Amino acid sequence: MKITQQDMARMFKVTPMTLRNWKKDKPKLYEMIMKGFAFDEIVEASKESYQKAQALQDKFTLHK
């Protein structure tokens, strides 16, 4: 699930305008925030991929 700037702002209890200001005035802070969200998305996608792979393995594994 892609997170919106509005969602990000809510998480930090700031306005979307504040995020835009951080992007312009505090680029390192904004970069760290964006990398954190990207990391969370990667972790979630990895979990989903693992679960799908596990389900496939379970489906096609011959039980002894």
C-alpha cells in the first residue's frame, strides 16, 4: 500500500505543508523520513512475498 503525504503528515501530527517545507528547508530530515517510509514498504512487501511463497510451497509439497 502506497502511503500518501497526507498520511505521513498525520503520523507526525503536522500538516502536509510542513512536510513540503521540510523538503525545501530541511532536506536531510525529509530524506530520512522518506527513507524510513520506503523501508517500511519494502519490509511489508517482503513479508507478503514470503507468505505467498510459503503458501505455494505448502500447496505443492507432498506430505509423507
